[in-house]
Amino acid sequence: MNPLCHLLALSAYVPDAVLTNQDLAKVVDTNEEWIVTRTGIKQRHRLADDENASDLGLKAARKALADAGMEASELTHVIAATCTPDVLSPSVACIMAGQLGTGPVMAFDFGAACSGFIYGLSICRALLAQQPDAKILFVCTEALTRRVNWADRSTCVLFGDAATACIVSNAPTDGMARIEDVVCHSDGVQRDLIVVGGGTRSRYGLGEPVAEDFFITMQGRETYKHAVRNMVHVCEEVLSRNGLTGTDVDLLVPHQANMRIIEAVGSRLDMTGERVFTNVEKYGNTSSASIPLALSEARAEGRIRPGSRVLMTAFGAGLTWGAALLRF
């Protein structure tokens, strides 16, 4: 069964504070050339001291509802992709639903790290198959700068904070884009390649200082190899099962992890130059918010127009990866 599934609205929010490479060079042993050469990142946004992941997501959500011409009370579900929730419980989704005044909707978080947007689209399709009249608020929100080790130059330069929100339903007449297909995979054998700490495995007593396992750790070289290979393979899989080739795709929007990965994936798919959208230089890696943030900017810049077919792919901790096709 392939349920009708449409994006009715898509919005993004990034906090005001900007951390440039020059700013980072003041706190860790790095410099502009080192960061740009290895990642392509020139700056990233950082949430304020009084902001949390739910606050970022709430701002994106309110804009998405306004753009869709909907009231929060019309929603049936609120779901959130995040690996940096405010607290372990309650969920970010429940916090946002309460602040929006949705009433007794189904609300939950899920964790697929940087693959969160792709996984979330698959979840939305499943919910709509079960409940065709559902109206889903799907938020991707990340406060990654709260989980970076500012003494580790290999990771602290990579991540930024952002949130996105979309309204998903089966209404075809007012839809912004149709979700044509989604494929998701995982490999828990490689779970230690990327870890975001701070869970119950980090055992601390009251007043004890946090250790390195509280923060993001990553084995960069191995992550790169798995990311490129799996993103390429899953893109080929989703194209093949829809009877398409790369020439049928107008724009590739990959997870904005770093330029080396993006360029390698694009090259192997024979999609380069203007056929690939990037904004990693402005935001860094914003995990689950990365792809929808890029989609939002690509639409604003006219890179995505009515009729465009967009291929998206992501890879993250878990390991998780996936690909999806949107038709605007």
C-alpha cells in the first residue's frame, strides 16, 4: 500500500547567535583554513542560554501552522526527530504540543540522528496509512552545541543548532509536495562510530563533573566511508524501485554533514554542480534538521519549482541511513 502523503507546509528556524570559524579558533586549536578545507563549514548557529530544543522547534512549528492556514487544534499527531531533547522525559513532542495547545493528540519523539527527517517521512506515511484523515506536525529540532566537547577540534567545529517543521497529510489539492517514496536502513553493529552521550550510560552523582562520554564522539574516517557508500546505495535503491535514474531527478539534497561527503555522494551518483544543493557552509551539521533546512532554502532560492523531483539522502548515528523522493 502506498498512501497519499503530502507536505502542506515547511518552515525552518535558526537561532540568532552565529559562531564563526574565527570564534572557534579562540577556544580550540584550529583555524579557518583547517575547518574549511576539511568540512566546507564557515559558520554555524548556536541557541541562547535560555533556549532548548523544544523552543527552537516551537518557533518552526508555529510558522508551519501559519503557512498551512491551520490551527493547532486541527492536528492529530505531533512527532519530533531529535537526538538532543530538553530532557529524557517528557518528550519534546509533548512539550511542544502542550505549548501549542493541540489538545490530546498522539505525541512522541524518535531518534534516528542525522537520518531523522527521512525516517520521519516514513513514519508519517505509516500513520496516514492507518489514519487517512490524520494531520501531522513533524518537527526536527537539534541543540547540538549543548553536546559538543569544545576541547575536541575534530567534532566541535562540525555542529550547529536549528529546527524545522512540516505539516503532513493526505490532502492532495493544497499540497506543497508529494512524498513519492522513502527507504530507511540501519546497522547497529557499527553503533560506536558516532555517539551522542548524556543518557543513562553516563552515570553521574549529584555534583560530579561530566566526563568525555557526555559529549558527541565520532570516528571520522570510518564514518566517512560508511556514509558515502550507504548514501549512494540507498539513493540507487529508491530510484531503481521507482523505475527512475539520476537523470529523472532535478535536485539532490543530501544531509549537510560536510562538503567532502556531499561531493563524494554527488559524484558517484553523477549529480554535481547546480544539481546538488548545499548550505553546510552557513549552518554546519544540524543533524535531523539538516535536509529540511536545505529544502526550505532551496525553495526560497528558486532551485525547487512546481514539478521538480527532489532526491534526499541522509546518514547518521545508529548507524542509520535512508533516501526519499519528493515531487513538488
